[in-house]
Amino acid sequence: MDAKGKKFFSDINKSPNCCYYIYSPLLEGTLDSIRENILKDSSLYHDMLYQIISAIDVMRKHGFTHNDLQSQNIMYKLDTKFKYNWYIIDYGNISHDDYPPSRLDKLRGPKTLDLITFVRTCCIINTAQKYLNKNKIEYPSNKRIVSRIKKSKYYEDIKKYIPNEFLNSPDTNENNIDMIILTIFILKQYDVYKEYIGFNLQTDNYDLICPNKELLEFIIKKCNSKNYSNILTKILSYSK
Ligand SMILES: Nc1ncnc2c1ncn2[C@@H]1O[C@H](COP(=O)(O)OP(=O)(O)OP(=O)(O)O)[C@@H](O)[C@H]1O
Ligand SMILES: [Mg+2]
């Protein structure tokens, strides 16, 4: 850092001798800003999935949960060959299995399953919900939709995707189960989902954008595996 930069940081830290420098590579943009392009290109999509799920796998192996893995917290940088390198940022909500729960952990309740948040918020584009949000049209909460799914004929099939340990454990985070149910329902029954949220425009422009539903169903089924090597191998089998 040049002298001008050092002076700037010393000034905002109100001390000539002591200041924080936070190092992170300067990244070019968020996944959020280019999500549609990535989801429409199968090869970029599978590569992004591979890189981010490898990173989740590393965090998980070491006991960490990011807790906020949405598309604004994933960024890219193009390398010299114009290949996308993907990064997870914003560790402000992170928790660790061995640390006593922080104030935030207590407020938030049981930790989230990063892989499910990632699939739900980054790997599909729910165009119908996006339309309702954009036009400020109210629709039922996720909780209401999930409770309706549970009472429907579709639930028998959807239940098969919830890891058994989740169904049988008293300390399972209900939110994780709800998110699995909702995501599988969106993937497998998007037309019925649209009906449930009160979306009634009958045009193909509002399909679910997802290059590979079968892969996401597989990922969800394996979301509680000890490690994600099976998932990563499966992604590679789709990569060109
Ligand atoms: N390494 C980086 N390089 C370039 N831009 C970054 C970098 N880290 C963060 N940003 C930008 O800053 C934004 C916010 O960063 P971050 O997610 O870490 O904070 P935040 O707590 O979510 O802040 P806020 O909620 O106010 O957006 C990111 O969405 C991104 O646009
Ligand atoms: Mg953020």
C-alpha cells in the first residue's frame, strides 16, 4: 500500500500507529449480477457449482457453516484465460461446531445447511417469484407453502429427498427440512408451485431457469453426506 493509502487508513482509524488492514483479493462482480448468464451456459454453470461446492466441502470438513450463502455473497474474478474463478465472501454470520454459540447463533437458532441455501438461492432462477416481487404482489410465506405441500399428494415423493437422519433426529433444524421440501417441490412441480403462490400468467416466459434439475435433485439427496466427494464426481460427469 502506498503512503497515501496508509495515511487514509490511519486517519479513519483515528491513530497514526494502529489500524486494521483486511486482505482479500479484489473481485470483479457478484454471482447475483450475472446469474442468468451463468445459468444459461451449461459449462459455466457446472464449473461454478463445482468450485463453490468444493469450498463448502472444505468449510464443512473443518466444522464451519457460512450461514448466508446467497448469490450476493459469491463473487468472481476472471483469470488471464478468461476463466471464472469463484469466491465465497462475507463471513459475518459464520458459526463453528466446536465454538460456544455466539449471540448471533443464539438469535438465529440452529445453523443452516449451506448447500441447500446455495442450491435454492444460486442454482435456479424462480422467475414466477421474481415477477411477483418486482410487481410488489404478495404471496404466501415459505412456511405456508411448505405446510400445503405436506398435505398434498406430492409429499410422498418429496419426502424421499430428505436425509433420514433429519427425519429421525430431535435436534434437526426445521428450516433446513422446509427448505429441502420447498426446493424439491420447485424443481419437480414448478407449475403447481406457481399455482400455490398465486401466479397465474400462462406464458413460457415464466419457466424455472435451471440447466440441470436431475443434478440438483441428486445434490439435495446427498446434502448431509459426510463429505461431498460423490456430489463433486457427479458434477464432473456433466462438465464438458
Ligand atoms: N473482495 C471484494 N472485492 C470486490 N468487491 C467486494 C469484495 N468483498 C465485498 N465486495 C462488495 O461489497 C458487497 C458487500 O460485501 P459483504 O457481503 O462482505 O458485506 P455485507 O455485510 O453483506 O454488506 P451489506 O449487507 O451492506 O451489503 C458485496 O456484495 C460486493 O459487491
Ligand atoms: Mg453480504
